[in-house]
Amino acid sequence: MRFRFDLHSHSFFSSDGVSRPEEMIAVAKSKGLDGLAITDHNNCDSVDYLLKEGLMREDGLPVDGFLMIPGVEVTTAEGHLLCLGVRLPDDLKGTPAEDVCRLTHEAGGIVIPPHPYDKFRAGIRESVLETLPLDAVEVFNAATTLDRHNRQARGYAKKKGLGMLASSDAHHASMIGTAHTLVEAEELTLPSVIKQIPNCYLTVERYQGFRACLQKTFANVRRLARRPR
């Protein structure tokens, strides 16, 4: 069966996110998605929240026909890394990417570098990617600065025979599903979907608009204003 997932998004548990998980799920459902990964920066607080609110199940089954995938975007020593299907410790910021990959795989998850060629963001660059046991590559990020950065990521995934993902990288609920990935899986369960993500190559791709860029910018300004001096 074919399922639609946005596998890179941020809630208000990220310092630059603004939306509640409930809002994000509602938008995802309204856009025809079958599931979502909230990958907040360096923490899995959304996982605890979703489990507490009954929006995610410990056994990896969907809730009301919608599957939430646990995940986190770790700021490794070399750049950002998406870790899906697992709950990782919150103290991994600055850890070498190789070690984060190992921890994720040992826990049964998968690793995907987001926006690796975007020179304006903290992606893991190709020289380091070559050394990592990757499961897939984010080949289209809806918030990437220049289109050629996404084309370079796709070229790398093709060269290495890796799975290809498209993601919204939404920091506001309205942007959920702007770009997403089609996953061919036997059933809508966490084990089945995680197993098939490395085989993905079908994507829906659309860039975020100017309004979304402004929203993210204002969120960053608020975050910096709250930072202790």
C-alpha cells in the first residue's frame, strides 16, 4: 500500500517552532497525509507529549488511522541529522554524526541527512556523508534556500543508491505537507514504514511560500530575544 508522510517538521518544542502537535496533525490529515514525524531540534519532548495525549502509541500502531513516527533532528558535531523511529537522549547536541548514527541504528531507527547541500544551513556536507551509514537522503527540502541545493542532494542519493525523501521542514502547522514522501509499505505501522523508508523514491515537491519564510524569521527573532544574555 502507498502512504503519504511528512518526515521532517517542528513543533513548539523546537526553539524556532510555533505550533502545537495537535495543530500539525490536523493540518496533515486535512492534506491527505497518512502520518507525520515531528523532529524537534535536539529533544524528543513531542514524543512524550503525543503519548500522554493519546496521539501516538507505544506499540507503533496508528491512532484513528494516522501514524505518528517518533523522531528528532540532532545537531551533530558536523551538522543536522534526522533520526526516525526512535526516542534518543536529549543530550546529543555536538556529538559526532557517526556516533549518533550508531545509537540510532542500535535502537532500531534510521538516519537521514536533511538539506545537506544548503550552504546557508547546518547540513552535513558530502565529505562527512561519505563516512556515514546512511539509510536515505532528504533530496527535497521545502525550505531550502536555492533549488540547486536540492538537486545536488538528489544527485548524491542516486549516486549512492539511497532512499529519497521530500519534506516540508515546517516550523508552522500551515506548512505541513508542502513537500512529502510516498512510502510503499505493507501496513500503516511504525515497523513497516520504517523498514520501507530506505526504499523510497516517490516524492511530492513544492516550496514554502514567502509568508512561511517570514513566519520562520519572526520565530527566530523571538527565540533570540528570549535567549539569556
